[in-house]
Amino acid sequence: MLNIEIDNGSGFCFGVTTAIQKAEDELSKGNTLYCLGDIVHNGMECERLRQMGLVTIDHEQMRQLHDVKVLLRAHGEPPETYKLARQNNIEIIDATCPVVLQLQKRIKKQYDMSLTPSPHLTVPQIVIFGKKGHAEVLGLVGQTQSSAIVIENFDEVSKLDFTRDIYLYSQTTKSLDEFHRIIEYIKQHISPEATFRSFDTICRSVANRMPNISQFATRHDLILFVCGRKSSNGKVLFNECLRVNPNTHLIEGPEEIESSWLKGIQTVGICGATSTPKWLMEQCRDAIPKQQV
């Protein structure tokens, strides 16, 4: 008999849960609600909320809106978005994750301090370890008048100017191990005359999923990692599953499950990203007997 287990540690993180709850509460009142960008990097969950009345818009579309309600998702937004909302009399329903919001404040404080004139110091580099163009990273860079330097991976750290001060932060969902590698490289190469400080801003509710999901993946013959392909966090967790269990497949929904994967399999583990709803993992579980050969 085929044994199927859904990982209890997978599913929405606190920030995503809060954003979706705020959207559902507002939509239940019968009000029109706009969301700036996909509320979560999962197409099926976005479609569920669209059917409830949530209208997803981009920044250009927001500029055309006046006297409406706009929800800001957990990823956060740069100061320019709040300024636009004031100009257009838009009511903001702010669902920025508290972890992200705190990080924005820390980076802005560091940037404001760097503006203090000093004839003896060069302008420090505010460096963010994150995915270029990611919504959260755009919000973080926006705290620095777009002057922050974004590095996506360890290979890019060598491009920094090690004769100048470096203040290193991280997108909340990046790999903790890679972040530490970057820190060690900078420590080894920073000039004695320059200051280097790093701030571990990776969300522990996400980082702790790495060892947990690794253990989960080793327990099963087949792993189905359910995740939207745009999810940054999902890519990190999927790669960890794949590392410990080569028989791991990334799927967005039950229709992507292939019957050939189930041949000779006794146990299936289903897990996902912080943007993966539990109901979707359950749908994948329920689809497996129909696919089994």
C-alpha cells in the first residue's frame, strides 16, 4: 500500500497568512480591493482570491487609481508607493510582514546615517544579499534612494569595493549558509582601514525549514515539492530536497503529477514553500491514487 505524508512544517508563513487573512476580511465586506502584485507566489491561491474579488494590479495601474483600497502584500514596498497612495487618496491596507518591515527600518536608518557629512570617510556601501528585482528587495533598495548594492549569490561578492565600509543585510528568505559564506569572504578581503558589519536578517521561520524539510525528504522514496515557479523561497527549499533526495519533482498542482514517477514507489512525501497553501498539497495527495500505476 502506498504511504503518502504531507509535511507538517510546510505551508504559509506568518506573513503570507496575515496578508491573505486581511484580503479575505476586506473582501467579505463586499468591498472592491486591489492588491499591488501577486499576493503570494502561487498561481492557484491567487486565482482563488481573484474569484473572491481580489484585483491584482501593478505599479503603473496603481498610478491611475484614486479613492480606492489597495493591499500591500507581505513583501513590502518602497517609500514611493506610500507617497503615491497619499497623492491619489488611496487607502493602504498594509500587510507587510513584520520581519520585512523591521528590516526596512534598519536599512533606512543605516542609509540616513551614511548621509552625515564627514571629510574623512568615504560613503559606505549598503549591500543586500537578495534576488534582483524581487518585490522584497525592491522595497529594501527603496529605503536607500536606490543606492544599495544587490548581490544575488556568493560569486558576486568579489565585485564589492573592499577599501570602503560595507554594511551587509539579507533578503529575509535567502540561504543562511550562503549568507555566512559571503560574510567570511568579506572578512578575509576587507581593508584594515574599512569597517565591515553584517546583520543576520534572514527570517528564522523560513531558515528553520531548511533542516526540517531536508530530514523530511530523506524519509520518502518520492518527493513532490508543490510550489509556484516564481517563488524565491520555494527554489531554495526545492533545491535542498533535491540535494538529499534526487527523486524530487517540483509541481505547481496535481495535474503535473506523472504516473511514471510512482512506479515501484512505496512512500511519497508532499511538501512546499512558505507560499504554498495546505489545501493545494492536500489536492496533490488526493490526486495520487488516480495517477498510480
